[in-house]
Amino acid sequence: MDIKKVFVMGSGQMGAGIAQVSAQAGYDTYMCDISDEILEKAQAKMKKGLDKLVSKEKIDQARADEILSKLTPTTDLGKVSECDYFIEAVPEIEDLKLKIFKDADEAAPEHTILATNTSAIPISLIAGATNRPEKVIGTHFMNPVPIMKLVEIILAYQTNDETHKVTEELMIGFGKEIVTAQDFPGFITTRMILPFMNECMYLFYEGQGTKEDIDKSAKLAFNHPMGPFEWIDFVGIDTILNILKNLHESHGSDRYFPCPIMQQMVNAGHLGRKSGRGFYDYTK
Ligand SMILES: NC(=O)c1ccc[n+]([C@@H]2O[C@H](COP(=O)([O-])OP(=O)(O)OC[C@H]3O[C@@H](n4cnc5c(N)ncnc54)[C@H](O)[C@@H]3O)[C@@H](O)[C@H]2O)c1
């Protein structure tokens, strides 16, 4: 299958990054969100990132302009009718993802593959919301997308070989390394990392250590490039809470029971870097 146009739904942390790597790989790419303001913010952030690469002489200005010229922002999901590959990166809320897949399925041409960047929602369930379940697959990018090498490909129970093959080729074309996981909640990477983050929050919540000391331990004892609280703030506390709730419910295991501090922080609007405050303060 010859992929010419890619549609990315969501221009948040992940969607904007996915749209950027798609544009960088030379695909005409739609980046879709619910408002022009959100899209403008995403574009400005992307431009700032590319300007930084130009100033460090990693790419030249012509290349930065070329990447941006491949990208078209839109608030119209209907534009998926022009696209060969659709990647969804909206918030980790099951009903929302199911609705978006139903809408995308109705608007997309018959051959279009529909992929989701979900961290924990079953791909088979999402596939079941469409009339093309064999063309639905998981493409789980890592954050920050332009920098992190891995994409975890997740096969829904219904995914066919052709969809798998085309997706592998596209991800390799995006410059990524791939691993393949079966469709059990949390796949490979999310199941590895979420219990670690949750346990670190319990350490803090129970007063066993300060967040600074827990972060320092991860960095100096295990060589992690950032501490768990720096990382949680980077990912977003609402996102982590939603994923843990989902893992807890789907595996029926207490090891995923979300540390209560997260719900309090979400209620307070302290979502991490994106809201200016999380475990650390980013307002200054
Ligand atoms: N943040 C991470 O580190 C990370 C890593 C891997 C996977 N994921 C997954 O990627 C997905 C997106 O996460 P994110 O961190 O980019 O979230 P985010 O909150 O930063 O961005 C989500 C974007 O989707 C937009 N959106 C588009 N259509 C929407 C609609 N109909 N209703 C509500 N919002 C809509 C929002 O406006 C927002 O810009 C989630 O499924 C998440 O689990 C996140």
C-alpha cells in the first residue's frame, strides 16, 4: 500500500510529535484538534523545537521550512477522507476514543488504516467500534516522540497481516525502531513503567522519602535520565491516573491501584508541566 497522506487526531504532547515525525518523513500530514487556538499552540511549540535544531546546526532553515510545509492544521475530522493512514492521539478516555474511531471510520476511504496511540485501552475494543476491525492497530509512540526511538506496535485480535506489515513499514519510515505486543492492557512498555511510577508516588505519599530524594535515587542508583516525579510531571498526572485506573480495572489487580494523591492533584488542576504545576512548580 502506497501511503501518501497521514492524518493525526490530537495535537497535544503526543499528537504534535507524531505529526512532526510524519512530516519529517516526507508525508503530507493533517494535524487535527478541537480548536484553532490549540493547533496554533502546537504549531508554535513545534516551530520553536525546529528553530532550536537550526540554531544548533542540526538541520538548516530550508529543511525546517520543508517539514512545516508538509503539515496542515485542521479542526475538520472529515479531512481523513483524503488520507491513507490515521493515527489517533486524543486523551486516554475510552468513550472518547471509541467515538473518534466510529467517526473516522465513517469518513475515511475503505483502504485507510486506523491506528491508536492509546497506552492501555484494548485495541480490539477500539477495532470493534469500526466497520474495518482488520485495519485497526496500535502504534504506541514514546514521549517525546521526535526524540524517542521506539514504537510499540500492538495487534488487535482482529488486525490482519497486511495492516501489520504496512504499519511496520510506516513506522520504520518515520525513523523508529519497532517491537510488537499482543493486545493485553498495558502492552509491554506501559505495564513495565506504570507500577514503578505508582510505587514512587506511594513512597512519597506514605512519607518514606521526599520527592527530591526519590528522584535522586532513580537517577543515581539506576541511571534513569530523569527522576519519576520529573517524568510524571512531564507525561501529565491526568494521563497517568487514567492509564492506572484502566490497568487496575482490566487486570483486576491491586498492583495498579492508583496512589490517591493523583486524584487530589487532578482535582486541583495540578497536571504537571502542561498546567504549570505538578509535583514541581514550573510557573517561575
Ligand atoms: N503523554 C505521554 O507520555 C504518552 C505516551 C504514550 C502514549 N500516550 C497516549 O497518547 C494519547 C494522547 O496523550 P497526550 O499526552 O498527547 O494528551 P494531551 O492531553 O497532551 O493531548 C490530547 C489532545 O487531544 C485533543 N483532542 C482532539 N480531539 C479531541 C476531542 N474530541 N476531545 C478532547 N480532546 C481532543 C486535545 O485538545 C489535546 O490537544 C493518550 O491516549 C495517552 O495515553 C501518552
